Amino acid sequence: QVQLVESGGGLVQAGGSLKLSCTVSGRTTRDLHMGWVRQAPGKQRELVAGISTGGRTNYIDSVKGRFTISRDNAKNTVYLQMNSLKPEDTAIYFCTADWYVRLGILWNYWGQGTQVTVSS
């Protein structure tokens, strides 16, 4: 019943910015811990950022200071603002959700993913 739909991916130049959106249906985002997981070519998936129902955020070290995860429960939407993008940020970004806080890549609900490509 919970569906996640990502948008906002695309091709950007190094140093640029991109904002990903994830719209949740079937359940209000107030009830869900949310996250963004990415998978780069040839590499394992990694949790980039997470936000709890209480608004607590966590980030992988490589994106701290550059990425910001936020939620707008009134819009049932979660965002990932990505600044100072680097080619190594190139990956498919998945919106994720769960009833429990997830610090890894095991989440209950997943979106289809949106491609982010950073060129140099």
C-alpha cells in the first residue's frame, strides 16, 4: 500500500546542485522514517541520508555538508538537496521508508529510483 515515487534526477555538471523529491502515497510521511539510498555502478548500495519521524537526520560522511534531507509532511514528500555535486555522486538514488529507523540499506519500502549523473 505504501508507494514511493522519486523525481528530480538528471544530468548536472560537477559543482552543481540538484534536488530530489519523493512523494509517498498510502501512508502519511509522519508515520515513516525516510531515507535515500544510492547505488553507483559496480558498487554496493549505501545509505546516503536518513530522517526520522522526529526530524533527526543522519548522513554518510562523504556527503556531510553537501546534502540535506528534509521532509514536508503536509505535502507527503521527502527531499534530498544535493549541492557541490561530484562525479562520484553519480548513482541511482532510491527513496526508502520504514517503520523503524534504518542505518543501513535494509528498508521495508523502496521507490523505483532516479538517476543522478554528475559530469566533469
